Amino acid sequence: MGIKTARAFGGLMPFTTMGTKHFVFGRTMEDLDADYEYKIEQFLYLRPQLSVLTSKNTTFSLSYCRNLMASFYLASFCMMLLIKFSVTFASGNVVSNKLEKTCIDGVTIALSFGLYLNSCPEAEAIIFSWVESAVSQDPRMAASLLRLHFHDCFVNGCDASVLLDDTPSFSGEKTAGPNLNSLRGFEVIDNIKADLEYACPQTVSCADILSIAARDSVVLSGGLGWQVQMGRKDSLTASKTAANNNIPGPNSNVATLVTNFQNLGLSLQDMVTLSGAHTIGKARCATFSSRLNNNNAGVSNSEMNLDFLQSLQQLCSANNNTTLANLDDMTPSTFDNHYYVNLLSGKGLLVSDQVLATGDDDNTREIVQNYVDDPSMFLEDFKNSMLKMGSLPPPTGTNGEIRVNCRVIN
Ligand code: HEM
């Protein structure tokens, strides 16, 4: 085994039961189909061998099982497989251009080239490993990380402005109405950033971390992966005002939602599709309590399923606005189309959810119906809309940097 390879396997050593830190084998997602089939175009830790031995179109597919990642013994098994494969490739005995191994309930991880392939080849592996670890400890974290990316991108583009801490002389976005006591996941991003700064200083932006972590969160919840575009810069400032203005409120009607999205160049369809992120995660009673008493604050609950209404009234009866309800009552942690199924039966949690199916807009209703009829259409569209949202640029002329610490500018 060459020095580089040995170092590569050395990089896998934290992948033990020692702590929260374990490396996955590096990957970028490219979905092949809806049942978690991903192809590995590049195996980052074995890049020295693979780049020599593989032809341009050769695909190595290695299944990776998330359930294995916490297990030292099974991790060792995977390492042995990798060694075996690298030896096979190194000796020129490549018999197949597609290699698939399924580890238990097989989540297949895709590896491909990206912006950081040369400058920080471990970047995506490090990010995935922290996200995977955080989600295994707290399943809701997948939703929280996904939302973090949304709240970043909707405020002057995807530039990690949402991550900046307030200081005595600076008021950032964390205390804006939609974010305060609501956004989560900052510590996960801190951990990722610290690891990346150790592996490749000032190379991977916090905004790219948010985008990759959002993708990984979707994948870990059962959604499709996609290849994340990278190269975002981190902002030098933040805007609490824009956070308050741009991020739609939970009692918004369709017209307001459409306007909010269109102001940023996202379509009505993007709005309905991205709202499907509410297939995972939770909301505080405070965000929907106005629905629980009919026409309180002008918000009607006439479209609400009666059983659902009563269960929420009970849940929130303690007058504790921080009590949490699942955004998708049917499959709260799985990234699927049940959010839309719920809407058709009057079980949308937020007003802004329910109006997509029972509001006054035929277009949103039709898209909801399409996603109910065709679950894979939703998964595919979601991927595309996330790519659009993830590429929202900061205003022209804004300078950026690669922050060392995501909470402060350099
Ligand atoms: C369409 C307009 C949207 C509105 C009005 C809205 C509103 C909300 C509200 C009020 C919450 C609950 C927050 C809390 O209780 O603290 C929430 C949660 C969430 N939102 Fe949205 N949202 C919208 C769009 C989106 C989009 C586009 C995404 C992502 C692509 C997203 C992802 C999430 C996720 C995953 C959660 C759960 C977070 C967690 O459990 O920590 N939302 N949203």
C-alpha cells in the first residue's frame, strides 16, 4: 500500500466507536434512481489508484450502509472490502466497471469530482460524517440543517450570513423573527468547519458547508441526493431586516408565498416543491396556534381535518408555545410525498402548508395533486428546486471570503 493510500486509510481510523467523529468514504451524490442507487464515479480516498486505473467512464459503485457507520466491526469489514478492491484495481484485475456492495440496508454513496476535489478531497466525506453522526443522535437535526440552508439562501443569497453571531455592535440574522429560538444546527456546522479547517485551512466556505449538509440531510432522511454546486463565498455582513422581510411567515396565503419566492427568482412551482421540505421536522405551537381557534387573527381552520385539529388543540393546550408538532404527521422523519397527502386530507400543519391544497390557487392545487399521484416526481423536482435555491447569488458586487469560523468574519 502506498504512502498516500496508507494515509487515506489512516483517515478512516476515526471511523470507530471512539466518538462522534467517523469518516465515511467520501462522496458526492448523484442519484441514479429513486431507490437509493448512487454511483461512485470517484473514490476519494483511493483517488491515487483510481485516477490511474480507471477509464473516463468507468464507474465504481460501492454501497455504503448508514447503519454500519457506528459499528467498528462492520466498519472494519467495509475497510477490508476497500483494501481488497484497491488491491484488485492496482493489480489490473478489474473485471467490472460497476461494483456494487450492499451493506445491510444499503445506502449507496456516490463519489464524484467537485470543486474541492484537489484542494480538499475529504471535504464532502467530513461533512457527511458529521451530519450523519448528528442525525443519528438527534433525528430532527436533518430537518434543522435543511432549513438552515433555506434561511441562508433567502437572505441575500446563499452566503452563510445566517451563521454570523450578534456582537455588541452588530445585529445579525439569528435574532430575526423567523429565526429566533427556532433555527437549529449551528453547532453541527461549527464541528464541520473546525474539522475542515484542520484538514484544509480556509478552503471550504461555510455557505458550501450549509448546502452540502442540506443535501446530506435529505439523503439521510430517504430523499434523493444531488451533486451540490460549490464555490459560494461567505458574506462579510448579514441583514436582519432582509431576514424578516424575505422569509415567509407561517400564516401566509398563496399570493404572499408566491411573491416571496418570485422576488428571489423562484417560481410558484419551486415554492410548492420546496414547501415539501415540511415532510420532515417540527414546528412550535406558536407557529400554528392561531389556527386552533377558528378565525383567531383572521386565520380560518375550516379546511382542517377535525381529528387533526383536536389533537393539535390538545397538544398545545398547556399554553406552552414551544411544544412541538410534526410537520408531517404520517411519516415525520422520512423524506417522502406524505406532506402532500396530508394536505389533501386537511392535515397541513401551518396555514402556509394547507393553502397549497385548499387555497384559492388552482396551480398550487394541481401540483399538490401531481405529487400525491407520483411520489418520484416530487423527489425529482425537489432536487431541482434545491439546486435553484442553492444557487441564489449574493447581490452583485458583494465581496466574500472563506471564513475560518462560521460565526464571525475573518
Ligand atoms: C413556503 C414558505 C415556508 C414557510 C412559511 C415556512 C415556515 C416554517 C415554520 C414556521 C417552521 C417551524 C419553525 C418553528 O416552529 O420554530 C418551519 C419548519 C421547517 N421548515 Fe419551513 N417554511 C417554508 C418553506 C420552507 C422551505 C423552502 C424549506 C426548505 C427547503 C423549509 C424547511 C423547513 C424544515 C425542514 C422545517 C423543520 C425544522 C426543524 O424541525 O428544525 N421550509 N418552516
